[in-house]
Amino acid sequence: MVHVQPFQGLRYNPAQLSSLADVVAPPYDVISPEQQQALYDKSPYNVVRLILGQTTDEDSDTNSVYTRARDFLEAWRSSGVLAQDETPAFYGYNQSWPDGGKTVTRTGFIGRLQVEPFETGQVLPHEWTLGGPKADRLALMKTTGAILSPIFCLYDDPAKQIDYTPGPNAVNLTDAEGTKHTFWPITDPGQVALIQQVLESQSVLIADGHHRYETALAHSQWRREQDGTTETAAGSNPYDYTLSFFTNMADEGLRVYPTHRVFKSHPDGWHAGKLVNAFHKHFEPEDDPDQVLLWLQTPRQPKQGFRLKDHAAIDGVHEVLRQLDVAYLDQLLFVEELGQSANDLKAAGHLAFIRDEAEVHRLLISNPDTVVFWVHAPDVQAVKDICSKSKDTGIRMPQKSTYFYPKLLSGLVFSYFGPPKTGLVNATSTTTVTAAANS
């Protein structure tokens, strides 16, 4: 059973702002250093100061991005820039954007999701996580006593029982990319009960935010020790929950885009030509678009489709992953030929996961060492199938296999419970994630 709760959201007070658009931001892990500075300049109350503060040469355990985030948060609460809602609510959240000549709208809501180990099968992951981002987000949670950004989960309700018609108190804003965001509290008891009823009978799938979910679970365990509540029932404390956006797998606006694999440099002993030759050992050209597994492009070679050369190679990929083109690329080229995983290649600075096609084309023009593997967008049903079996198989999708568009804004609502009364012990002595370091 999935436990979701309405909550008294901490939100920006419109009476204290010139515009809500000035204080919201993209998720922390897609903000570039240039965007970070622009958001700092946009408003002294922009949420970037909380989710991705700027570092200084004088930073220490007692004066850091985490302590400054806490100080900003408390100052904004005290001055009324942030105000807590009096009535517990779920928060409806619709996003509309132009796509192929028409307007597409993804609907959903934000609520509190009880965190529990993946082994229970109630919350399903689809990819593995890295340690650095989790240490950073854990320090932020410990120090601020707040969940500042929602993760993104999918539920399955073909009947579409939940109504996402915006309420009378809806706020609207349009971001720089042209996406319209509509946000409103859902307080009607019948609607609140229906949301809980729909979700309590199923598992939910994490679409985005694996690091933050695992961090929230670790934080809950740490905070229970700090507060002496380790013996209380699961879900009895506000920090036993994380903040999550939920959308229906059957939602007409659900869009999943691909994340392409791009070599910007090469491991010792390798170069672009050698990498392409190794790729040709396992893949052969295919002109039929319906049969193309993935595409290869370099500055000297135009984009061309490929399929598996030897279908016996399918045995090298776990059966639950055979619906994913990136799984074949990871296993046959990265592991078998280069002897490294995609994560290792990324950590070494050779491989990048890039969603923006324009950015890929800029690299093709500017960097002669570029080798691009264009991949398909994964099917949502395939993602669901893999995740539903992960508890038994231990298999998850390769990292950065999915890109759910558009991203959620940070700054619409926070879940606040305050720092522990006992004080912090080494809460901020950890790795700081810089702008776009985890993209």
C-alpha cells in the first residue's frame, strides 16, 4: 500500500512578491552556472538560494551552502515571504506546452509520499543512483529541516478517476521555455479521499528523483535517531515522507524523450575511428526506420541507422532490458569493447548523457572527437515492466535512460518540519554539488 498525505505546504506569499515567476527555478541538477547566476540576479528570494546555493572560498562546516540555505529559509519564513497554508492539501499541478503545432497538457498533483525501502515493492525505482548527489541532498535536508523539491512518480489509473480541473485559487506562470504552469490547492475532503483511495491500492514508479528519494529515506532514519523517535510507527513523523509529484501513466500529456550517448573524448588507447570500428563489430546499417535500433553520427559521418548484426548477442543483455536500445549499447560496446560501464565513462569525462539535440549538434560542429549514439525514447509501458520486476530480478535500467518532459519547477511548494532540536552533528561536512554537476 502506498501512503500519500495532504500537507500544510510552505509557499511563497504573493503579497510579498512582484511575480512568482521571479522566484521559481528548474530542478537543481539541470541548472548551469550561468543559469544559477541569472536566478540569483532575478530575485533576492529566488529558490536557487535554497536548492543550489553558490559556494565561496571561505566555506566551512559552519558556513556553507547548506547553512546559508537554512538561514535564507528561516529569514523568509520570519519575514512572511514564505507562509504555511492553514489547511492540509494536495496541490494540483498542470503543465501545458506547444508540441507539434498543438498544446499538450500533463496533469497531476503534489503530495507527501511515505518513504520506505525499495524492497517493500511499494515504490519502484528504474535506475541506479550515485553517491555524490545523495550526500549533497542529505546535508541540505538535515540542515534545513525541509523537503525543497518534489520527486516525480507515476501511478496507473486507466479510468482516470482524479479530476485535475484547476480550482479557483489557481496560480499561473509561464517559464522561459514557453511552458505554462498551473498550480492550486486541493482541499475538498471528497477529492482528497479519492486521491488517497486511487493510490493506496497500487505501487508507484519513480520517474525522476531517485537520488532524492533514497536521500529522504536516509534522512528519515537519521532524523528518527536525532529526535529519539526510532520506536514510533512508520509514517508517524513528518520527516517520514518526501515531496512528490504524481501523474497518471494514462495521462495524455505524459511524454518521455530520449537521452543520447555522446563521446566528447576517448579513453587511453582509443579514438573516434577505433570506437566506430568497435561499434561495427556488433551493429550493421539499417535503412528501414521501423527496424532501426539506434543511430550513429560523427563530424565526418552523417547520421545513419543501425540494427544488431548478430541476434545471438541478445543473450548478453538481461531479458527484462531487451526493450531498451541503450542496454545493447551499454553491454556490447561499453562493457565488452571498452571494458567500462557508461557511468565509469561519464565519471572520467569521456561520455555525456545529452537530451538537447541542439547541444549535440553544437558538439558535432565544434569537436572533431565527437561520436554520437542517438537512441529512441523508451516506452512508458517498458519502463513499468522493468520496474515491476526489479524487486525479483535486481535489474534496473541504465542511468539516464528516460527524460520525462517537461521538468517540474522548484519553488511552488515546500514540505517544512524544521531542523532537529538536538542540533546538527557533521550534517554539512560532505560533498557539495555545483551547478549542473549531476546532469
